[in-house]
Amino acid sequence: MTTSASVPTEPEGAIVTSGTVTDRLVDANHLYADAFTDPGMDARPVLHVAVVACMDARLDLHAALGLALGDCHTIRNAGGVVTDDVIRSLTISQRALGTRSVVLIHHTGCGLESLTEEFRHDLEMEVGQRPAWAVESFRDVDQDVRQSMQRVRTSPFLLHTDDVRGFVFDVKTGLLREIDPA
């Protein structure tokens, strides 16, 4: 099985071992750009949907949801929680770029289930300044999806809050399980 973590090889098959991960990404971009053609799209997603999800590297959202380039706006953060910044992005997505639906995706085995707000205290002790942001940790992924749906539905900045649905992605099976907002 090949993943993006696989070591890139030169055309002759020699393994590239020098440089940083960022160097590897820049090299990959050059290969991408060599074959790139402008798809002629604008920033408005074709399906008029914004997807808010966790940043977990195990979630390949486009593949899991059958999405292609240009289909959606994707907003990711630790936990996929609806923060003020997510509301900011959703507001721009809806008001300036025409999205109408919001899909929220959390997942099983999320790292935020094992953190607490003590994480902020530990950071303060280490660096001498308390972070202004909340960790947004949770113990019950279903309840956190419900909370995220409620935050979207009650935001005064969002125009379209009637099609907001939340899911938990199972990292072992790849299946989505819809969460009842009640």
C-alpha cells in the first residue's frame, strides 16, 4: 500500500533521503505544477457545501465523501469543532461564495478526547503566557457533534442554517454515522 508518507523516488528509482519534509513538499509541488492546467474554476464550490472536519491525517475527506476539486469548501481544525474562526470561515463561505449547506465531521479515536483544558495551563507554565484559545476537548464525540451543529444553527452571522448535518467518521471502517441533533 502506498501512502503520502511513502518515500519519494527519483525517476531512476533512487530513494531521495536528503532535505526536510518541507523540501519534499516543494519538490512535489514542482512536479505537480509541471503537469498543472488551470481548471478555470472560481472560489465558489460547485455543490454549495462547506465541510468542517478534524485535521486528523487519517481523514481523506474528498475520497470519503466522493468529492472532486471545486466541489466544496473544506475547513479543518483540531477536533473539527465549531470555533469563532470556523464561524468566520463559514460566514465568508456563505455570504461571499454561495454555500448553502454545512456538513460537520468528527471521528472516532480523536486526540481531543484525551486532552483537557489543563493543556492550556501546561503551556502557560512552559512559555509564560496562557493561550487565548480554548482546547475544546471533549469526552463524548456524539455530544460534541451536537454542540457543533447547535453553534452553527444559532450563529447570527450565517444565512443558511437549515441544512446543517453532523457525522462521526469511523477511522477503522471509513463509514460515516449521522448524529441526531436532538
